[in-house]
Amino acid sequence: MKMIWSVGEWNEDTHTCNDRSAIVDGNKLSDGIVNIVFDYMGLQTSAAVVVSNGEFTEQADELIGNCVERAGYWGQYIEGFHYNNEGQIEVIIGS
């Protein structure tokens, strides 16, 4: 499943967001490979995505989408990221 970024300013022509900044709880992530987790109804899945030039790469859309789909969730909108109670980066999803 391909995710739709809903963080930042929307582009009405394509219904996608222009801001792919790698920001978690207000802090910008360093470039490199980052593990993203998703927890849904007690099932936690994960995806390793790349941060390049301070932004998540376009491939992150599909990798995070696969992670969310494996957990059985149907929402496709990435609304942000935060650190969960275990200190892992968790994607915030909206349907």
C-alpha cells in the first residue's frame, strides 16, 4: 500500500504533501537508515526507511505502507512520527 503524506502544506493539484521532512517530536533526524514501527491492536510491525538530506525518501511511502498493511490497518495518511514508550520511532496514521 502506498502511503499519502499529510504533514505540512498540501498541494491541491496532486493531493499530496510537499513536506517530507524527517522530524520526530520536533527534532530533525540525521541522514541514514531509520527503523519505523507501527502498533495496531497489539501487533507491532516495522520498516527500515532511508532519511536523505533531512527528508524521508519516496520509497518510504511504500515501505511504511507495507508495514501498516501487515498490521491489518487500512489508513493511508501519514500524519507524523513520535517516539513511543520504548523509544522507538512510531508512525502516526490517519484514515
